[in-house]
Amino acid sequence: MREMTGFRALREQSRITWIERDRGWVAAPEDIVTVLSSEGFAECKRETTTSRRDSHPAGGVWQGVDPRTGSVASAVWVNHAAWPHALVYVEVDGESLTGAVGTRGEP
């Protein structure tokens, strides 16, 4: 997986946190989308879902393609009422972007 300097910056600024148990990131989805866009991924899809009870976003999905390389990035998130941020799952070319140090999918 290519170097993702924007994710490193978010980690260093404590704006994203890896949750091993859930295999995802606690983050503001817009931070993740902004980083993927700055890494060269052009948005091709963005959707959100809402809860029938309160109409607040329950989650969403974002996909982008890097026109230079053809790489595809995806972010899928689930909002939790008790958390200030969502649980976000990120993949680039089908490979999960994880927070485990020393793994291939590390940002």
C-alpha cells in the first residue's frame, strides 16, 4: 500500500484512533474523506443513511478513484449515539488501512 501521509498526520494530531477490537478508526468521517481527497482520490460516490426515529445520519459511505493510478479508496462509517465521532473503515484497492504497527495496511 502506498504511503498515506495525511493519515499519519491525523494520528499524530490525535484526530483518529485505531480500535483493534472493532478493526476500525474512531474519527470524524469528514477528516478521513478530506485526507483521501488530498491523497489524490476524486470522489465518485457519497451516501449517508438516516435513522427512521430521529433522522440523524446513522452512517455513510464514500468512494474515490485516483485518476493517475486507477486506485480505488473507500470509507464506510457507522455513527454511535454515545460517541462524538464515528467508527470508520478505510480500504485502498481492497486492502484495509489499519492502525496495527508493522502491518502492510498501516497508514
